[in-house]
Amino acid sequence: MSKIVQRIFRANLVRKAVFLVVGVVSYPGLALFNRLRIKGAAHLKGLPKEKVLFVSNHQTYFADVITFFQIFCAIKWGKTDRLGLPYYLLNPFTRVNYVAAVETMKDNLLTRLFLLAGGITVKRTWRAEGKDVRRGLDPSDTRKIVRALERNWVITFPQGTTRPFAPGRKGTALIIKEVRPIVIPIVISGFWRAFNKKGLKLKKRNTRLSVEFKAPLKIDYEAPAEQIMDQIMDAIEQSRTYMLKGKHHRTESIN
């Protein structure tokens, strides 16, 4: 066995171990103390194992992406609209990465551990050290995401913040134009109510959590990045059109 194969094998074992630990710890808050509803799981059937980009709205730092990992693992074992018993964690789906801010992943030992589950750290475009910063796209960050997409699924939060209806970052659209992946929109709700901002502490029980996977977007990869970004923001229901639509969105914008 070559050194490269050995390194990949060891890395996969570490990732599976992290998935198991994080999955067992997070499962009660998703399926026992709260009620998780999964919609659109059929859109994940038959997807290739690479060049698939999931774009989602964002409500907590970690509970969102941990839930996606749980769902991907459950679907691998034939689940559809619920997690069921977490035996799927014994052989999890690990061909998935997620994009996260550098400062968030260096917060403590727990976040550093979760980084081993497939985190891709990037510098925030909009904020750094609690201050508003308008940085351009970092080429090294783009390369990391592109490399991950070429071999795995990737989860990203185009807004880069848990604040509802914040503008999306154009870098997401530029990566889509370059890699031309399958783009799956996700709309989540209830997580801000059930968990604290970091998503690592249960704040309220008996909350309905919802994760909806929508059909792959039909994207004109030759279109301007701004047009693609508008399409994404509308698909994840964070565009101006959705800003004042319904009591649920108005409540979230206030909180």
C-alpha cells in the first residue's frame, strides 16, 4: 500500500470517528428533544459523488451543518423523511466538506475537532474580528473549495452569517461558474429557536426543525455572477422577495 493511499485511509478513519462522536452527541437534540422534518430527500438520490454544491441559509454556526451530515448518512442507509435510529453513524457518508470561517473553527477544542470532519476554512469577506471588512475574494480560499468540489460534495452558506436576509457573497457564484457543479438549494428553519447561536447548546425543546432540499438549479454558467447569485438567494429564500413573506420570516428577522 502506497504512502498516499495509507494517508487517505487514515484520514477517512479519523473522519468516520469524528462523525460517530459528533453524531451521537447531537442526535438527541435533533430527533428526541426536538422534531426534525426532512423534505425533498429524493433530490439527493442518484447524485454523483463529486461536483455537488449545497447552498443553504444559515441559522447557527454548527447545528445546521451537523444536521446535514446526519441526513446524508441516514439517506445513505435508505432513510427519507426522518433520521430514525442512528445506526447509520457506524458507516457514515464522509464524502462531504463544508465551508466555515477560520475564526469560528479556531474558537475552542470542540470546533477544532469538528474541523476534522471535513471543514474548509476561509477568511470572511464581510467581517473579521467583530469588525466590518470588505475584502476581495481570496484566491487560496477559492482553490481549496474548488479542489474539494472536484472530489466531494461541498456545503456552503453564501451569506456567511446567521443574520437573516444578509446579502450573498459573489464568491459562491464565481466558484459555480468555474467548476459548474450540480447546485442543490437547502432551506432550513427552526434551528435559531432550538439552539444557541453556535448551535452547540440546546436552548428550547419541542421545536419543529425543518430541512428542505430543493431540486437542482438550472444554471446558465455563462451568466454574470450577479445573476447567478440572485438565483441562489431566491432559491434559499433569502432574497428581497422573501424578506417580508409570512410570519415565520418576520419573526426570524426580528430575532
